Amino acid sequence: MSEQTDIDELRNRHHLLDGEIEAENTQIYPNEVKISSLKKQKLKIKDLIRQLETSG
């Protein structure tokens, strides 16, 4: 698998997490623990993308 493919997959996952966060925020009682976890996942993915972009 190429680095660009990995980056594209990570960006896609990052985008999907945005949707999950938005969906949780629209709940009557949003689960703040879940939202926090999703945001941490987004940050990890963002860091991985940066690593791949700078190493390539």
C-alpha cells in the first residue's frame, strides 16, 4: 500500500469522525465521554497524517 493511499484512508476516517461527533452533539443528552474519545481519535489521525506527509 502506498503512503498516499494511507493518507487518503486516514483523511477519510478523520472526516467520518467529524460526522460521528456531529451526530452525538445533536442528541438530547450528548455523551461527552464519547465525544471526547472521538476528538482524541481525530487528533491521533491528524498526527499520523502529518507524519506520513513529512516522511514522504
